[in-house]
Amino acid sequence: MAGAEGAAGRQSELEPVVSLVDVLEEDEELENEACAVLGGSDSEKCSYSQGSVKRQALYACSTCTPEGEEPAGICLACSYECHGSHKLFELYTKRNFRCDCGNSKFKNLECKLLPDKAKVNSGNKYNDNFFGLYCICKRPYPDPEDEIPDEMIQCVVCEDWFHGRHLGAIPPESGDFQEMVCQACMKRCSFLWAYAAQLAVTKISTEDDGLVRNIDGIGDQEVIKPENGEHQDSTLKEDVPEQGKDDVREVKVEQNSEPCAGSSSESDLQKMYGDLDVLFLTDEYDTVLAYENKGKIAQATDRSDPLMDTLSSMNRVQQVELICEYNDLKTELKDYLKRFADEGTVVKREDIQQFFEEFQSKKRRRVDGMQYYCS
């Protein structure tokens, strides 16, 4: 008996101890991430009536518009109501997009929330993301054939997603940057280099003779800046991720700062932004950060924490019982949702209701089957 107790004690010492606070903090982090993406979008009403929404969560339906068909995007509400059992690609957020659900791109589907729509949305922009392909390598994410763990980072200009290793340089491990501009967009919008020289994570200085020197970056490498204002590819492969991280964010709030003020008027800058189709750079509320904060604020205004309120009113025994129930719920819910993730289908309200009904039924059977002894 003593040996068994000793073995059990040693086993308990080996098992990691997780407190309820740790569990709540982990759940809060996951909730904040979901809130950041979905909180600024309406989950019940199709966004089509709002026109081209400045920024919203978007999805592409592989079931309705597979590769080879015209690309199309759907809003959050339509992903639930009209495409709940379909295979969807989560596109995170996109700017200036109008929901396509049920228009001419969908051959055999009518939008259940707002069927009266134009045939096409000419103002929408599409890329390979709408077919589940990302980065310059044009691969899916997650990629079943890619065994290298890598973070995907979204370009704030073209809004494509890139593997960290395909940016041409290693992003800082601290992740201390708000936004990134990809190599292709820095070449297309070469005026951003003027801001990058002063405001990027990696500080550089621009000389009159066309030389750009990397001061705080990888080394003392010299970079030739061609007369047309575009850096050579080899330069971009070394510097773009470092230089592009905070460029656009700063451009939005300091568009008339020193790099351009001496040579261009505000109207000239606006025309240049318009010609390059990057007028959104002048809107500080266009950023992903602003969208995420909007979602967090909206959720915080009507969100309470009933679990913490309940725990504070319980004694020690009741708290332990609640923790056990919580762990059971968490495990079963995780296994239940994994089926939807494996099948690539959206979890609907009815699915969640069914889960809790089955969970309550199992709980009642466990309670009814207990035996009690009195001495």
C-alpha cells in the first residue's frame, strides 16, 4: 500500500500542474485573438448592404468557387448561414471589399441573408488567397507537405500572406512590429523607401549619390539605389522585411513629413497615391491594428466574466469540482471541434447546441450512476 502511494506521489510530481488561472489566461488569449479578427464584423447580417466595407473578416468557398472558377469572397455572416457545411478558406481581413455571396460567381447558390445583389462587385480585388494559396511559393496554409514550422505574415499593401523564410530576411524574434510591406510592394511603391530610411525598424540613411547604407541591420552592406528609385532584387531580399515593418503605419500619420515635403505638395502626393491605388495609406483607421482594436472595444463593452464571478462566491471544494467539470468540458469540446477542422467545415450554432445537449446528457448519466455510502 505504501509502495503504491509512493508511486502515485512520484507520478503526481512528474505531471505538470495547471492552475485555474493558467486555464483562464489561455482561454482569454484565444478569445482575444478571435475577437481581433471577428469582433469588427457582423456575424448575423450580410455586409453587402454596407457597400465596400473598409475592413472586414472574409472567407472564400472552395465548394462553390473552386480553383478554375472566378474568385469570390463572402462575409462572416454568410460563411455561417449560407456556407456552413462547405469547405472554406479563412482570409483573415481584407479592405474595401463587398460580399459576393450569391452573385453571378455562384452558379447554384442564392444568398439566404440578402439575395438581391448585383451580378458582380467591380470594386473588389482578388488574389491567389481566394483559392487557398499564399506567398510567392503559392502553397496552401497549413501545408501538409511542408515540415518546416514558419509564421505567416500579411503584407499591409497587397494583403497577401508570406512565409517568414520567403521574405528574404529573418523577421525579428521579438515580433516587435505592427505591419510589414512585401518586396513586390516596396518595388511598386518606391516612394516608401524615403520613409523607410527614417522610420523603419532597421534604420538606413539615403545619400545624394544614390547609395543606401544599412546602419542597424545585418551588417555594413552597401546598397545601390537605381535612378528610377527601385532597389535591386538582391537588396530587397536582405532589407525589405526589416525596412517594411513600420513603414506604412508611419506613412499614414506622417505623409507630409520631411522625405517628400520638400519636393511634392500634398495634392501631388494624393495623386501619386491614387495612381498607385494606395490611397488607404493616408487613412490611419485603415490599419489591421485599428480594426482589431475596434473589435476588442466592441466586445469589452458588453462582456462580463461570469466564471470569475462564480468562483469568487465558492468554497474550496466547490472550486475543485468546477475545475474538474471545466476540464471535462474543454477536452470533449476540443475533440468535437477537431472533427470540423479536419473536414474544413464551419461550426454552426446548431452544432454547438447539439454538443451541449449531449454533454449534459453524459453528465446526468455520470451523476445518476454514482453510489453513496454512509457509515
